[in-house]
Amino acid sequence: MKSGGWKETDPEYAAAVLYFSQTPKPSKVVIGRQDDTDGNAETAQEAVEACRAANNDWYACYVVNATSAVIEAVAGAVEAMLPESAYFYTTSDEDVKEGTAGNIMETLKNKGYKRTIGLFSTTPHAAAAMMGYAMGANTGGANSAYTLAYKSLVGVAPEPLSTTEAINILKLNGNAYTQYGPKFTLLVQGTMASGVHFDEVLNLDMLKAEIQIGATNALVMAKKITQTDDGTTLLMSAIEEQCEKSVLRGAIAPGVWNAEPILTLERGDTLSKGYLVLAGSVADQSQEEREARKAPAIYVPVKLAGAYEHVVIGVIVNR
């Protein structure tokens, strides 16, 4: 960054330091610039969109010194991005912890944004630290699936929140880094503005991308995949191979299907591998579908492994 013209006093540099200070440490970062010169002013939203247009490799992003208005605008842009991405933001707005109507966390919660995750903190760029942990821990290796709940953020000061203030933040699907009792300083609760947990969004994005790559590789590598049930089976096998990666990571696991029926899968059936790959029959295709060389629709129901984050303990005493 120094060779690129940034100084240690720049907010981008400070955010990068926090990002790389986490354990596990992420391996790389890309720094974008916002052109705010006179006559050619670029908004933060436009800058993030330009970064996406220039490079599809990055997944998570952070904007330094973002006001509530900027946070809302960038969140809306990231929500619509392809490839799918995630936006981390920091806010120290007192209205958030006071639960005042119209605050930024309430606004994003009401919009149901599932790709935006906010951290209330008076430490500048604290959410860059949260993003650093999220990206560093995402190794893709065996048993590497994780949650953001109850993690430590290096370089971030815990917020001296009252119980009421902490509850206000969590009710808004926000996150806080604070002290619990005399021993624990923890990040709670690891949720997006919609209330969905960050790890679920990340794991499903990874699974989707891997399935797309697996199916595309099958089409590219084969001399020809026939429009037959055997050809469909070949595609299904390529998808199953990708699903196994999510099993290995610990993102999906065996469980009972409690959603709507899909083809032969009924509510109450057990997904013994944590996933199932189903497809319609070639015999049921229309002539137009055959002439367009479309495969029958393939469905991949999966059962998320989930995670324990709350425990109720009963202590029963007998004298």
C-alpha cells in the first residue's frame, strides 16, 4: 500500500492493518480508490460497483469512514451484485445502541438485506477486523466451517454496553464486540441485517459457485454428454462431487428434510449425506427443450449443519 501511495495515517491503511491482524490471518486484500476530485466526483456506491466491474475475485468489501447514508447506498448495491458478495460496515451512531427509530441498523433490517453485516463499535474500522477473521478462517479445508459468534477481534476495543444497549443492537440484527463477565470479550452475534447468520450465507454462496463450476467442467471436459438419462446421471455425479466439499468443510450434514417435497424427496425423509441430487426424466422433456439441448432440471436439496450458539442449562439440587 505504501508503494501505491497510501500513508500509515490513511484510513484505508488503518483498516488493512486491522484486517490482517486477525487469527487466522487472511491471505490477501484488494484496495480500491474512490475518485472524489472536483468535477468528477464518484460516490462510494459507484466506487464499489466499479471495483466489482474491474475484478470478480473478491467476495467481501468494506468502505472506510462511511456515514449512515453511504452505508445504506453501498448495502443496496452489494445486495444486487453478481457474483454474490458481502458488505461489512462499522457504525458508532448512538441511535443504534439507544434503539432510536430510523437508525441505520433498523433501516437495513427493515429492508431485509442478507448480504450486509454491521458492527456497532467506536473503534475505527472495527468491521474490517470482523471481515479479516471471516476471510482468514474460510480456508475451505476439512472441518473449516465456522461461525462469527463469540470470536475475538484483535485490535478492537470492547464496547462498554449496558445490557439494554446490547439487546437493542442484537434486536436490530446488528453485532457488537463487548465484554461478558470478567473473563470473556466476544463478538455477538454474527448475523446479517436480515437476521440470517453470516456463515450460512457464505457456505451457500460457496456451494452454489462450486456446483456451477462442477457442472460447467463436466460440459467442457466431455466430448459429448448425450441427451439421455445416462447423460443426466453424468451431470448429477459432477454436482455430487462438489457437494462433498461442503460436507468435508462441515457446512452441510445429515438430517431430516422439513421443507416442501421435491420430486421423489418427501417431507420427513432423511438426507443421509446432507444433500441429494435429483433430476427430472428426459422422457418428460418437451420437443423445444430437446431442440435447445437443455438438460432436465436438476435439484440439490441440502441440509445445513447449523451450529449451537445458545445453551439452556438446568441445575437440579437435591438435599
